[in-house]
Amino acid sequence: MKQIGERLKKVRLNLKLTQEELGIALGEENKPLKKQHISAIENGRTNLNIIQMAKLVKKYNVSLNYLVAGIEPCFIQISEPIEYKIKKEIEQILKERGL
């Protein structure tokens, strides 16, 4: 359990979040996790549950492989939507042709 907690702390620090802010993100609506609970997770006294892990993945693009197994990178790289890429390419072509 301690390893997951250490990885959670690394993620939190990379995101520049306080334990209170992370508790808000991982808690239920109108019921944030307390700072003491986040501290207990980070220090290996308790563990993240699957719902909390899912929130980290969805909200912050944290890699589940990193949280569970320590496989780098910490964060999932989200690529641009194809529509945005096509728009940028068209704009570049128009710019090159002076249009």
C-alpha cells in the first residue's frame, strides 16, 4: 500500500495540489476527503479505492499503470482530436499559399 501512496503523493506534487485540494477532487459531491485521509493514503496506512483511482485518471489524466504498478509515465498523453489536427493543417496550407 505504501508504494501507491508514494506515487499518489508524487502525482499530487506534480499537479501542485494541496492535500485538501486533492481531497475535494477525490471525494464525493459535498463530501471531500479530509486532509488526514489523503495523508493516510500517502503514508501507506490506507489505500485508494477503485473509484478514487478512476477520478484521478479521468480528471488529471493519471496513468492507472503508474498508480498500481509504478510504470512510468505518471500521466497519460492525450493527443489532439483529429478535427483540430486537420484544421491546423488546413490553416498552415492556406498560410503557405497566402490565402
